[in-house]
Amino acid sequence: MWPADAARQARLFLLLCLLIGYLHYRAEGSARGDIPADSDSLAYQNHALSDLHAHMQGRLSLREFLYGSREVNFLPPLHKWSLQLGYLILGLDNLTPYAVSAFWMVVAAFAVFLIVRRITQDPAFAFAAGLLLLGLPASLRGGFMGGRNDWPAAALYLLGFWCLIASDLGRHRTMMAGCGLFWGLGLLAKSSLAGYLAVPVLALAADAVRRRKDLSRAQAENVLVAVLAAVLVSGWFYAAQYRDVVSYYSFWPTVNAANERLQYQLDSATARRLFYVRNWVVQMGGLAIAVTAVGLVGIVRLLGTRRPPLEPARRAAVGWALVFALAPYLVLVPRGDYAPTADVNMLPFQLVLGVTGLWALAGSSVGRAVAVGALLAAAVVLDVARIGEHARERVYAGVDAVRAVHELGDVLERHRYREWRLYELYEDIYLNAATVVNVVYRDPILRSRFDVSVAQPSLDLKVSPAVSARDRYWGLAERANVLLVADRPKGPLWRTVNRQWEELRSLVAGDQRFSLLGVLHPYDDGTGVEVWARQLASLQTESDGWLLSGATLTVSARRGRWPLLVRGVPAGEAVRDLWLVSPEGGRVKAVATADGRERGFLFPLALTDTTTVLRVEGDRPVIPAELGVSADRRALLLLHPRALFLGGGAAGGANPR
């Protein structure tokens, strides 16, 4: 029934997995359409898109490409690179990341296939194990429907484990080097993989010390080769960014602990201890749990018998799989780090043990034929069911995010805002500043019209429950020039910013620096999203930095009286009197002040509209051609001028800090 050649077995399995991955991709496309990603998947996509956007503008540095450009760069770049490769091959389509996710799921399933085939020497059980992995609920929610780095890291983790068990207890140098290579790549995909590796690797090291008299020098050297390979592949990132990595992963179980307990309803010590038990049941699913539970009986018999049916290397592989399946919980549970996706790194090993245990229990050829038939039938049922679940999962169609972003573009362009540093004073995973950036980066027309980024506040400002609404608002308003605010409570209350929504909204309304430019209505429940923009004073300058007499000054601010300062290097001593001319012909004269080489011009403006386009004129501009110094006939006023509003202040007065 099965091809005798191992390579043909692998090709057949890969083709089947690719078919399943393609069907998931098409199902996700039908369910999602142009609905952008949400939550962490959206963040990972934007990491990739921001680099591509910067590259298209010619401003992506090598350091940003390797380490990132955020305030805290804790994310290693491999997953970002895989998404970028997907965008380059398939285009900046909304569904491209799900094709990349399907690829990584196929790699993970293939690794499980290789591991089970190595242990059992039975391709049928290996087929069943790999296909069962693709049918887990965790594979759908965190894999085929997501864009996080959990499954890419898990896939590389599994490949490294396969190399480890294929090394014949460390005797095969090439396979040990492969183990180090894949685990190094896994660490280059997800920082927290170090935590999942730590306890199993320490357990293996302790076992090696216990058996040190039985180990050869070649085995010890091969272990060093594996360590060296892992360090060479990923060490460069952690040598530069280890402070950011430690800071980030220390934040969640400490500063953000109260929010996590509210989010996951962990209101008692028992609930907190049982978090991973409940999470495991959801991620594994009933059928896979039954397979694993029955299989573990076989594992106990396999490891407990004095005369096991496996040679030492294969028997050791089963023991190691048991360690990798369970040991990471010894780190997760005491830390109080509640992450629903954490099980992704253990579930494949648990499935390997379950299928291997069933193989051991089956015994005879007839028993194994029955067992593998049942496993394959279960795998087919699960895979078909998961493909059908795309339309029933949590893709939210109650907000038209793409239309909202286009409306936002129209509102801001109407008021001459072409450079956006966005943030939101509420948090809804389906429409926020990151959603806007994602849509703009993938739309060539919007990309050409606007320069868009998400403001980068610290983790404390973003989520810490210890930060007051006033301090949070001040920090966010300093970093952003466009703030999005829901006109009613929106999003889960375990998000700190949503509990502070009312106070934050009143703070922006009282901040004279920000004006309400418009209201978007993207939600089907009628919720509006207010668009507040910081004062804008934009001068029209030449490509060489000169402000000419007759150039325009666009100002956007609340109606009222505002002092506006224009500063720059004057073209000559004669440039002393500047005027601002309104569209109606009104003229406002500046008060000139000197400061070193620069000269300042203070205009008392009386604004009657939110956005006004004024004309800058000088009584005595410098025309180089008339002075005989060049052929330039332009009427020059100031070089490298800046315009800024004075006064206004933040909500409630000065910076409270």
C-alpha cells in the first residue's frame, strides 16, 4: 500500500499536506475576503509591510531590516522575512499571509511525519500523525487562520528534534549540526522558544552527565557542533537585543498580570493553576485527546518493559519526546504567563506520543492495520471539519475597515494631512491604527497619497493598568498627530484603555492642540469613530529647501486666535517684513526676531475655519539674478523654514509630569 522508498513516502505526504493547505487557504479567502487581520496577526503582518514600504521609499536601513525599527525590538526577524517573501511572490494581497501560514503548517506536519516514521519505522502511522496535526483546533486558529510566529517556530523546533533523534544518540555529526541549525532558526522566529527549549535541553544535559562514561568524545564534539550552529544562526540577534527581549517577556506576567487575569477570568488560584489544562482541551480537541490518552498507555508499556521492542536510539527518542511534550509546563505555570498559543510547542510532541503509543499497543500486523485505519479515518474527519470551520470562526464582518480607511483618507486629505502618525484612544481588534496602516500599505493609491505609521508608545503606555488616563493621554498625544476615538464604549474591558475610554475622550476634547476633523461610521451597530488631528502648519518649499515669496502656508487648528512662529535662515538682511495673506485678501504682518543665523517671524492668527490656506509674501525678497550672483530669478525668503503654533498646551494645562 505504501511506497517502499522513503523519499517517495515523503513526497506523497507532502503533496497531500499541500492539498490540505491549499484548501484551507481557499476556505480562508472565502470567509475573510478583504477583512484585515486582527490582534497579533495584524501586528506581525505590519512588521513585514512596514519594511517593504520603507524599502519602496528607499529608506530601509540594514539595521531596521535585521533588528526592527520599534521602540522595543524583541521580535526576531525570520517570520517577518517569510511574510515579506510571501508578499514579494504573491503580491500585497490581504490573503498572502494565510498562504505563508499554510506553508509553515505543512512544514510542521512534515516534521511530525518524519519523527513518527523515525520512531515506529511505519509510514502509515507517520501519515496519520502528520494529518492529525493539521486537524487540531490549534492548527486552525493559530495556524491557517492566523499570521503569528508560533507555528513557524514550532515547525523549526520539530525539525530540530527530528535531527536530534536521527543522529543515533548524537553520533551523526551532520544531523546534530542540523539540530542546531533548525533550533537556531526557531529562535530567530520566536524569542520565547528559548523558554520552551530550556527545560528539555537541561534534562537532556543532565541525562548525558549521568551517562557520561558511556559517551564517546565524538558525541561530545557533535553536541558542541549543534550548540555552535544554533549560536551562529541566532546569536547575532540576541547579542544586540537581549535587553528588549528580557524587558518584553518580563512585562506580561508582572505589570500586565491584572489585565491577563481579567481577560482569562482567572479570579482564583485554582483557576490560574488550571489555565493550561482548560487551554489544552480547547487547543487539542476531543478526538486528538482520546488518541493521545490511549496512546500514552502504550508509551508507559513501551518505556516500562525490561525488553522493549525498540533499539536504544529509538527508545531514547520516545523518552525525549515525553520530555519535550511536558517539561515546558514547568516554566509556564510557575511564571504565571498565560498564553493560549503556548501549547503549540507541546501539542505536536503529545500527538507523536499518542500515535507512537497506539502503534506499540497494536502489536500484530492485523492490529496495526486496524489502528492505522482508525487513525487515518479520524485524521480525514478532523481535516475536513477544520476546513469547513473557517466560515464559522471569529472573522468579524460587522465593521467595514477598508471603507473606513478610505473615508479617513478623504477626511485627512481635505484638511491637508498627508503624513499620519496614528494611534487610538480605545482598543477594538477589528479597527484601530494598525488596521489603517495595514490597509494603506497594501493599497497602491493610498500608499502614494499618504505617509502613514503607527505611533510607538511604550508597553506601559499601551496596556499597563498602573498608568492613569491623564498620563496615558499625554504620552500618546505627544507621539501621534492623528487620534482615533470611538464615540461610545467599544472593545473588551480587560483592555486598560477601554476602561479609561470616557476620561481619555474628554481629555482629547479639552486639548486645544487637537481638532475634530470628522466622524467615521464603519460599524454595523452605528458606532462612530472620531478623527482628531494635531495642529498642522505646513509651508510650501522648493526641492532645495527655499521658501519663496508667494508660497502657501496651510494651517489646521481649532477656530480662534493662535500665535504662529515661522523660523528659518533669511536669504539676506533685507528679508525683515513678512505677511500672511488670506484667500479673502486680508493681510497679517509678522513681528520679526533674530536668533543667530536664523530669523523668526511671529504671526497673530485669527482662524475662522479648521483648515486655511494662506499665502506668504515678503516686502523685499532676494532675487539672485538681480544681484548678479546667479541666474536664479526666484524670490527667496527663508532657507529650511519651520512653522509651529505657540501656546494651546495639552488638556488641562501643561504637561503633568
